[in-house]
Amino acid sequence: MMIDAASITSARPIEPLPPAERTLPAMLARGAERHGERPLLGFGAASWSHRDLPRLAAARAATLREAGVGHGDRVAVMLSNRIELIEVFVACGCIGAAAVPINTASMGAQIGYTLRDSDARLLVIEDGFVPRLENADLGGTSLEAIWVVGDASSVPAVTTAVVTTAFPRLPDIVGPGESIAADDATILPSDTLAILYTSGTTGPAKGVLCSHAQFHWWGVHSADILGVVAGDVLCTTLPLFHINALNTFAQASLAGATVAFEPRFSASAFWPTMQSRGATVVYLLGAMVPILLAQPVSAAEREHRVRIGLGPGVPVSAGAAFVERTGVPLLEGYGSTETNFVIASVPGRSRPGCMGWLRLGFEARVVDAFDAELPAGEAGELVLRADEPFAFSSGYFGQPEATVAAWRNLWFHTGDRVVREADGAFRFIDRIKDAIRRRGENVSSYEVEQVLQSHPSVAAVAVYPVRSELAEDEVMAALVARTGETLDAAELANFCATRLPYFAIPRFIEVVAELPRTENGKVQKYKLRERGVTGSAWDRQAVAGGRR
């Protein structure tokens, strides 16, 4: 049974581009024409207008072409929230190349895997991240050059197998104030704009192929849900290697708004920052709200212009307390890198504990293990599809079998267990996939297990989620020692610290005699999850004095 969403969806504040024009260059051109000198991007004290960005993109595109990057090539970027990331992202879109953002918490192994899997020809990396390349095993990559953003002269020597021995600085470009001819490359809505890597749940991370049209629809739907219009100031502290922050750029470009990108999330500085930026729309993840509420009450929580926020996954009690304390309502919703903003609550109509209602332009079902649709009130897997062409991802880069499996029977299988209420509202239950969500990051239990399994004293390991005080997951590992060996939890955590992103390091570590297994030897992780944190488990946070 499908619920007509027309009665609960507001009129779109922006008009979608015609089907053939749903590309990033067309978005930028329309923004320049309609919004001219209105500010579009803000990084610190610097800002760029809607008219600036097409020129900036064309200028950066020229440097990419001079380096041999063309249509269909991949350009990896490992940068914090700074204008150079947007430069490279939009420049790739103007010449038909695909940007491959790398999580800035990635260590050597993850960086090397992403570069090999994406077959990137060029890497643009911040100077502070260069030392991590030492352990990245770049020998099997297709890299032809590495450009450094920042002080290239201070970059320490790194031994790699890349042909280019020197790490030159990112080439300078002609400033956006100059007159630069637009790029004449023919870009299609179906062309890949970016490859965004999601943490693997049963194997290595997969590169999600995100098309120009998908990016366009992310902007259209998100702006509609939040009511973004010309004159709004969007402010995000989320990282630009995720679709959430990239999507704020799409919203601003299409609606004639301004987006301010902050370097990182700081609970103590959050509201003063929103005040100084003049923010009207903010973007939060579930765990960020309890962290903000843990701060002392301050006048800054009310002395701002913020009218609405996006806060998927916020605990019900925290959401209510947040509105009461700050005056800012938070909208719930559901989307993924592979799909779009498909389910959302709307101002004035929400229900505690529910993600919202299906939006126009999408279909959703809740199905059993055989893909048969389940009745309202019964939990099953959420499967989705879009009405508009290329509004969802085109699949996983270089992994046709994984693509077919995820899109089997012509529906994208989310791996999430939900319930559809009688009136069409969707309520999230849990994850079917073996995934962990911590501090807004997807943690691959597989990758954590691979690192721990490489420890010489570990015989077997299972990594799984347990609930945290912040209504998200914490990473827990159960390990079996090799015969004659002794495992020290603190030493294992330190072992992980140089090999994993900080958010993937297990908080809880327990040494056990054996892992629960099936008759054919598979670990029964559900038994470990049900057991949870026992009295014998080591807690990294407690040892660190409460630091996260």
C-alpha cells in the first residue's frame, strides 16, 4: 500500500532543471545567471559569489586538463573543509571527471585501498595528511601525480612507488575575478560526478557512483524539505567527504542561498559560530544533539537566526529538549549515499520516533527475506526506487555483482529494518547489515576485524555494535588469544590507533575463551550483541578519563 505524499509535502521553493540539464555545470550556470553577486560559499573570512564559482571551476578545470585528467578519469581528494575541495569537485564536474573524496580520518591502509579501488590518476592531499602515505602501499595504484594543498616545502619525505617522486603544490589558478571561458565539455546527467566510499559491512568499502542528476536531486529535495530559499544562510560543521555536507552546496546553488563551511564540529563554539555566520539553517547528526545539550546553558543558544535544522537519528527526548532550549525544530528523515532524501518529516507534522513520510518522486516498500511486501505494522527491510532518471546512484564502482545484489528485483535494498505505520510514516528499527554507526560515521566491522586479526597474539575476533549513552553505537570487539599468548586491551587499542580512523577504534574490548559459532563455523554476532557490555570488558573511554 502506497500513501500519497502530496498532502504532506510543501511546494518546492526551487524549480528542478529540465532533464537534459541536470548537471553540475548547468546548476552553476543557472545560479550565476539568477543570483549573480549573491554570496554562495563561505570558508572562514573568504567568500565566493554565485557568479564567481563557474569561473573558479573553469580555471581549476584547466589545471586538471594540463595534468592529463579528462572525461571519465578519477581524481582523489583528501582535504579538510576548505575551498580547494570545492574547486576540485566542481572542476571535475565541468570536464566529466569524477571526484573521489577520502575520509580525512583514513590511515594508510584505507587510503591505499581507496586509491587502488577507484583507479585514481591524481591525488590532491592536504600537507598534514601526507605522512600517512608512508603506509598506504601505493604500488598498485594508477597515480601519476600527487598535489599538495598547503606548505609543500614542509612535507616530510615519503617513500612511495608513485612515478612522481616530488610532491608539488596544487597549481595556482587564475582568480575568479578574471574572465574565463566556460568549459565546452559535454556532460550528461548520467555521468558520474563523484565516487563516495561507504564503509563495507561484509567486506571492503564500496565506491558509490553518484551521478550529476543524483546530486541535482539531492539539492532539490533537501532544499524543499528545509524550505531553503534565496537569502538563507546554511551552515554546516560536517565534513565535505560526505554527501550531507556536499548536499548543502547543491541546496545553496539551486536556491540562491549561501552556505558556510566550518572546519569541524565544536560543541562549545557551535552557537557562537552560528550567530557570527548569521545561519538560518543548521545540519546535525544524531549524536551531536546530546553533546550540545551537555554544554552549559548559554545566551548564545537563543541569540541566533536559525529557524530550522536537519537532525536525523536524534533521540526523541534530546530532540524535544533541543527545541525547548534553543527554539530550533529539527526535522527527521532518511537517505543514503546510494539513494536520495526519500523520507522526511515536515514542519508542523512530525511524530516522535518516526523518520517521516515518503516524498513525491520515490517509491518505498517494507519487504521480507523473499522481497514480498509486508503489511503496515510489520518490520522488514526497506527497499526503495526513484521515479526520476538517475535520481539514485548508478551502482558500485567496479563491483557489478554487488550492484546487482543491492538493486535486485529493481529495488535498492537498504539493509535497514523499518516499520511502516498505518498512515504511511516510517519508523526505524535497526540495521540488518553488519554495520556500526558511531559519531555520524559508518564503521566497517570487517575492516576493524582485519586490523585486529593482524595482531600476532590474536587468534579470532568479532566486532559488533553496542548502544552508547548518545543513542548511537559504540564499537566493541571480542577476541580470542592465540595459544600461549596474552592479550592486553590497552595495547590492542593502541595497535588500532595507528591503523584505523579514530572513530573506528573499539571502545570496549573483551578477551573471551571462544566466540559463538554456527555448525559451519560462522560467528553468531547476534549473540554477542545481545550479551552487550559485560563486567569483564575493558572500556577505553573510562581509562581515558571520559574522553571520547
